[in-house]
Amino acid sequence: MNKGLKIARYRSNLTQADVAKRAGISYRAYQDYEAARRTPSVIAAQSIAAVLGSEIGTLWPIQSLLTQGRGLK
């Protein structure tokens, strides 16, 4: 589980569905990111961080985002 992501969402008083909709991603994708079953693209991670009013590096180690082969797609 990505505890940092879950905590940031709770602090923002948002549901998983709220974050997904505001970030422009699917609800299922967001669930997978929070459960640490998948790593988002840098673009998706930036969108989620913006919705949560957080920095991308506090939610995911930047290296993990870049080594997933997804980069800035």
C-alpha cells in the first residue's frame, strides 16, 4: 500500500473516485496506485499530486516512476 498517497487523500478529504475524476484517470487505476499494484506514469503522478496539493516526490520515489519504462508519456 502507498501510505503516503492514502494519507494525502484523507487529508484532502477526498474519495478515491474524487481523486481519479479530478486527475483525469480511471477509478481502477487510482485504486491500483494507492494499493501499490501499479506505478503511474509521470504525467498521471503529477496530476494526482496536483489534485492532492502535494509534491510528486512525497507520494512516489521519482526513480520508481522513471524506471517503469513509462517516463513522460
